[in-house]
Amino acid sequence: MPDDLGPVGRGGHGRIAVLPVPTGLLPDAGTGWTFETSIMAGALTGKVALVSGAARGIGRAIALKLAREGCDVAVNYYNSADEAEALCKEIRALGRRACAIAGSVGIPDSVDEIFTEFGKHFDRLDILVSNAASGVLKPTVDMTLKHWRWCMETNALALNLLTQRGLPLMPPGARIIALSSLGAQRAMPGYGFIGASKAALEALVRALAQELGPRGIRVNTVSAGVVDTDALQYFPNREELLANFSQRTPAGPVLTPQDVAGAVFLLCLPEAGMINGHTLVVDGGFAISG
């Protein structure tokens, strides 16, 4: 104990002395001071999350955000094994558990395999994030039944498959969050089937929210604006999309994967317990600007 505390610091009855807490340090009973990073628990400490399509882009940002807030994370990927393993290494460096699980979330047998592997690492699932997406960028009139099924199964059906398999592991208070896009509500060139699948996804979220609400499970959507990820490279009008977003967005010209991940995190907090069946738009105000 520092000598300048006076009698109060020694258990006496003099005036109270207040000492400033050193930056980055917190008191540790019986052992003096310790670094804050070693004892501060994240808001989601003890939770287990499964994030689909987590190896790159928005999914990667979500997995990292949840890990930084205390979650152990199962990283699902389809064909990005090296990126998934690198992400797991980064998560483990934060002191969290992580595993990479390959699988296609739009195929029932593959989802079964995902959860078989998941069960080797974790015995509960607190946060399920359906992020993986795919599709074909072509005019709607040029699309085929194969294209329709591809979009619908990967972008919409996947949420139901993941929920069905994950539900036995999910306690009251668990969260299910699906990732959508503004194309669910707006017409975009070449985006017809993907947009339809995202609209179906949002409708499915509302149905699941109604069904699972009494069980204490909250189901919501995060709908993102234009984010410059690897996926955007496939859009023939990528530069136009980015320029238009930059010009019309009141909150700023750039939307990052971390911005989207932050919204997912907010929906996982206990304070979001009465948000259910909602689509949270993260676009800096783009959609309200004409």
C-alpha cells in the first residue's frame, strides 16, 4: 500500500484519499495491479458462435468481432481452407477457442456434417450467424431453374437448415442472425434471383422469430449496404455501385465489414432481447436518400 494514503489507507478513520487508476490497469484483490486486457471479460464471454461463410469478407469480420467480445467461434467455410485456418489462428491468439469446419450450408447432408464436426468441439450454440451467400449475376430473363435453386438453397434455405440442426444446442437467450442485402427490397441490375432469395430470407427470419420467440431465442436480419469485399469484384458495375454509395450516403462514403459486424454484435447483447423478427439496415442512410 502506498505510504501517502494516510490513516485511511492503514485502516484508520481519517479522510478518504482517492488514488488515480493507472492507465490500462485494474485492481486485483490480493495481488496489487494487473493489466486490464488480462482480466476484462468481453460482453459475450462464455458464448459459442457458429458463423457460416466466415473465411473472408463480412463473415470474417463478424467472427473476429464476436471473438474479441468473448465468444468461442466455429468458422464455417466452403472452399477457403487456408483463410479459415488463418482466421482460427487469429481467434486463438485472442485467447478464444476456434475450429474451421468445411461444408455447403445449402445442402442438407452437408449441414449434418457441419454439426457433427461442431459437436466434436462444442456442446452448445449461443449465436448462429447465417452469412454464407452465393448466386448468379445475370438478367432475370436469362436465368434457369438451376440458377433459381442455387440462389434459394444457399441464401435462404440454408438459414432453415442451420436452425433445424442447431436448435437442440441453443439455450434460451440464444441468437440467430441472417445477413441480407438492400437487393431484397430494391431492384438492381443482374441481381434478380439473388434479390429474390434475400427477400425470402428476410421472410423466413420473421417466421422463425415468431416460432422461436417463446423459447427465448431471438431471430433477426442485418441488411448491409454496399461493402467493398471480394464478392463485389464479381459485379460488372462495381465502380458505379461504390461511387453511387459514396455520393448518397449521409453517414460517410465507405461502409466496412467491421461496420456490419458491429451491428451483428449489438443484436447479440442482452439489451437487444426484445428485438425480434427485425431487419436492421446498416447502410449509413443510403436507402433513405432517394
